[in-house]
Amino acid sequence: MARAIAIIAARIIFSFIFFMAAGFKFADIGATSGYIAAAGFPMATFLTWVAAFFEIALALAFISGAFFREASLLAGIYVIFLAFAFHGPSHWRQNQAEFGFFVDHFTFLAGLLFAAVYGPEKWALKQTLLR
């Protein structure tokens, strides 16, 4: 029972993080687009919308348990992409705190990899639908 509770708590935390990230994007698309453009990416506004909806999809997968393992792996790839694109080594000279942000993405990746391996546990939509 403790295992199931811990995994469900992790699912809620993952969902909250991605819902919150999407919420910040929706709250100020322009600011996020500017941040993406400053990193050198083209079509920043389009990428902001894609990222926001992708984060909503991840959050829904985590909270429901549907496509949980796939979402965990995709989120892991996304998080590492964000680490290098926005907090990578080229940013460390300007601001040493960027190194901490960079490393934090890898701790998040570790949790996502554990999630991918162990799955959503009980009360997952995917498990319920397949029975």
C-alpha cells in the first residue's frame, strides 16, 4: 500500500509541475516566446503554444495514468532538451545559478526514468480500460 501511495503522490507532483509550466506559458505567451526567441529558436510563438499543449498532455497522462510510461519517457527527453537549450554550459559563465538549474533537470529526469520503469501503479485509467 505504501508503494501505491508513493507512486500516486509522484503522479500528482509530476502533473502539478507540468500543469503549472503550461499555466505560466498561457498566462504570458509573449514572455515565453521572447525567452525561446532569445535562445535562438525560430517561430518562438508557435513553439510556445506547442510546448504549452504538450505540457498539458503530459500532465493529463501523469494524473490519469494513461500512457504513463510513454509520457514519462517523452517528458524525460523534453526536460533534458530544456536543460541544454536554456541552461546549458554556454549560460554558466554569465550566471553560475544556471548550472544549478541545469543539474535540477537531471534530478527530474531520474524521477521520470523511475516512473517509466515502475509505471502508474493502481488507479490508472489505462489499466482500468484494459481490464
